[in-house]
Amino acid sequence: MTMESSSCSLQFLPLFLLILLPVVTKSTTFSITNRCSYTMWPAVVPGGGIQLHPGEWWILNVPDGTTGRVWARTACSFNGAGNGKCETGDCGGVLACSDYGMAPNTIAEFAIAQFNNMDFFDISLVDGFNVPMDFLPAPANGQGGEGCSKGPRCAANITSQCPSELKALGGCHNACT
């Protein structure tokens, strides 16, 4: 999550890497950073989930041909076996998600080497809103060039502006929900 003025965000930096295996394959590395002043439990499908305290990050490698989403879960409590619940973004009561989270949650969506071998990414409020989020592309070390200074961004915490009929614990539902 990112501390900017009085708001925070979950920041995703996809880094493009070449990984050498028996054959050369390409993957994308996501650096998921909690830039808020409170603990978050980001989740990725496919990929699982983790607890991140303020300023901590999670590195996740995603192979070509993968589509998925990343979201922040808030106000979670898990036992030593990884079972529990979250106020927003809960994915069946487990730390390591294999299913998408429950609304409301802000979503970063991605498709790696999909259509015409291109990558696509966006931030969506289709499942409502729970935290501000940035999604910024950056080149991998040794790949040359600079990262983008702009990308999809939902920087404002809109929960306080949520209409009463859309208010939810910890966030704001979308109008279709």
C-alpha cells in the first residue's frame, strides 16, 4: 500500500524477466507492496495470498499464458493453519486463495502473453472498492529502459463518498451488486 498524502494504495509492479529452464521461457514478476499504514493480506489467483505489514512486499512469478487478478484483503485474522476470515476480499476463509475474493474489493487484473503474445492489465471496480491501488509496469534488471511512471491507478479512498445504498463493511459495493 502506498502512503500518498493521507491515502494509501496497494502497488503492483510487473517486471518482465527471462528465466532459463531446460528451454527458455518467459515469465512476469509481480512486486506487490503494502504502502498503507496498516496491515494488508493481498491475494493473487493464481498464486495464493500473504500477510504484508506496512512497507513490506511480496514477489510473485507468473508464467506466460496466465490470466488472473490481485486484490487486497483487509481486517483479516488467520490461525496457524491459514484458516480464518477477512472483512473485505475474503476467499473462502483461507490465507492462500485459490478462488476470487468476495466483494467489495478493488481488483488488479492481468493477462500475460495472451492475445497476439501481448500483456494486458487494468484496475477494476467491478467487485466494488476496498482500498486504493496502483498497477505500474517496470522493466526487469538488465532489460534496459525505464519503468512507466504512470499506469492504471485508483488513488483515492472513495469509501467515505460511497452512497448509503452501496455502503459495505470496509468498502463500497458496485451498483450491480
